[in-house]
Amino acid sequence: MNYIDNILFAIILAAGIGYFAYNLRKTIRNIKLGRPYNRSDRKNERWRNMLLKAFGQKKMFKRPIPALLHLAVYLGFIIINIEVVEIIIDGLFGTHRVLKFMGGFYNFLIASFEILAILVIIAVTLFWIRRNVIKLWRFQMPEMKGWPKKDANLILYFEFVLMSAFLIMDGADNKLQHLNVYQKAGSFPVSHWLYNILPNNPHTLEIIEQSMWWVHIVGILIFLNYLYISKHYHILLAFPNTFYAKLPPLGKLDVLESVKKEVELMLDPNADPYAATENTEEEPTERFGAKDIFDLKWVNILNAYTCTECGRCSDVCPANSTGKKLSPRKIMMDVRDRTEEVGKIIDKKGKFEDDGKSLFDYISKEEIWACTTCNACVEECPVENDPLDIIVQLRQYLVMEESAAPSELNMMFTNIENNGAPWQYSQADRLNWANE
């Protein structure tokens, strides 16, 4: 590479990383739109959770075949990025295989990269077949039409092209080494099969090698910035998401702080219920439950951005299985879409201005009340998302702010208020059954 190439590469590298950092900051800002919530307890358990479920892919192995395919892609993403370090150094300083001084270990690394690259190609091909030929049901649900389906396939095409470019680059490099154009370095157990396919002309080989070098590294930078608009953001966000995940017991519901404050106020004989409203400097009363993303916990929004759209949650959901409208995956996608919509308003106007919308413009009451609160979706999610927590908060708003519970629940609430029990019998008649 000449100096012009080095300068051009430096500009492209800085632009790619800079634009990604810009979008990452917007994501962090959007996550912080949720209300404060403390998830810093039990740190040892949280580190263990992250190591097992983000690094170790533990929950993926409930379904061994896709887990092994995903593991190949995951390891390819993690380990082949070591090779990107060398590419960046070569691109900035005009060197060629700068790490070749590592000798035998370098040969081992390049061989490992190539084996992983072909495994990634095999895995993404099989993933594509599962989505587009076999057409597994969880990839064909209503929320997977349009962009979500296109996004899933684009990712597979990206990974196929990146790995193919890497192997063709290595194949051309290997042949140039045999022609004594390049100094011998590396071991090529996969790309050497391209030896007889590639041309013999050294100049043509150099053009192929350099072209694939550019396709590979520029493709990685494009892929990095594509993550922001893709379900594949979980590549990065799965680590904080599993760290801040809800720890057992999963069935335990949080105390609603807004209700707790109201109860404490009622039980305090010295409290003045009108003091807060008279003091204009007091913060506004916290809403009961969640109407929009601002009422959700910040971890709920992190969950939404981390969702892989794999559909395992919807696949095990008993409500979804019986034909009801609820799909836990759609809940996560809807929260993310609403957050992005709010974020665009902030980008445009500098602050959020009410657009007359809320989460209920995305998520219907029918979906919310179809949930059985069984926690199957939470248990199944490979990145520890919690759709149930969002559903419960939306229900709390409907009940306590809108009095919009289904008639069966309203009857139960009335009975509890009047009779101290969910049944339509007075307390005086509660032991009548014993007379028989």
C-alpha cells in the first residue's frame, strides 16, 4: 500500500469508528429515557450470569443444533477480530502481515481464523435455509414481516461476504507467497484449495488480494455501523443486558414505588396530602404503571435494544400457542420502535415534545391481557430479556390510572374492596359452607 492508501484507510477507519461512537451515544441516551432503577445488587451473581449466558451461550444450548451453528458464528466474530488488529496496523503503516514475527503461533492463528471462517459460511448458509426454505414458524410470525425479515437476511449476507473476502484474500496471499512476491507467513488450511482456481499472473493476484483486503475491512466498518439499526445490536448489548438481568426468583414482582408512597402517605397521621401539590418545586407525582417509555425502567429499554428477534419467547408462550394475539417478541420490538421514535424527536428538536403517542399505539390491550404471567418467555430468552415486566407495568397503568381492566377483573376488585375476598359473598356468609 502507498501513502495515499494509508491516508485513505485512516480517514475511512476514523469515520467508521466515529460514526459508530456517535450512534452508540444516542443508544445510551435513549436507554436512559427510562426511569432510574437499581440493578447493582448481588454483583457476584451478575458477573457469573454474564459469563455463562453472554460469553458462554449457556441458554442457547437448550436447542443444540442452532446453538452449535450460532457458536461457530459467535466464535468467528470474537476470534477473527484478532486478525482485524493486524489489518488495521497494516492499513495505517503500509506493512504486510506485521504480526508474522510471531512465527509458529502466527501460523496457528491464521489457520484457526480460516477454519472459523468456513464454519461461519456453513452456519450462515444453514441459517438462511432455515429462514427462507424450511421457513420455521417462529420466523414467519406477523411481526417478522417487512424490515425484520429483511434485516435477518441482510446480516447473513454480510457475514457470508466478509468471510468469503477473507478467504479469497488469504488464498491470493498464499499463492503470491509461493511465487515469492510476498514473504512466507501464515498457514492456509482452507484457502489453499483456491490455489488452482486463482490466476497465475502476480499483478492480477495482487489486485485480487488488495481488493479483498479492502472489501473485508471496509465491510467490517459498515457492519459495525449497521448494528445500530439491526437486531444484531445484541452482539454488543448482550453483555450489559445479562449483567443487569433480573435474578431469581423470577416470579417475584417489584414493589411499585408510586403506590408505596401513596400508602405511606395515607398511614402517616402527620402527613399533609396537599403539601406536594402546593409546593411547585416538588417533582410531579410518579405515574402508576407505564404508559410510555419514560415510565418503564431503563433496563426494560436495554432489553428492547438487546432483543435478538429469535422468537424463542413467542415459541414457548402458551397464549401465543393457543392463537391469542400476544407475542412477547413483538412487545420487545414495539418498545424499541417507540424508543427510536422518541429519540428521533429529540434529535430533531433538541428535547422531547409530546407527539400524542404512547406505547399503547404499538401494543394493544388485547395483547397485554392475553399474558398468563407464566414467565416462560423470560426463562427461554438467551439474552435474559424480560417481556413480562413490561407487560405487568402496562397492566398496572391500565388498572390504576385508566380503570380499564377487563370486566372479570373489575368484578374481582369490587369484591375485594367490599367483601375482603375475590368472591361475591359477604364476610358474614363466608363460613356457611361448614353448616352443610
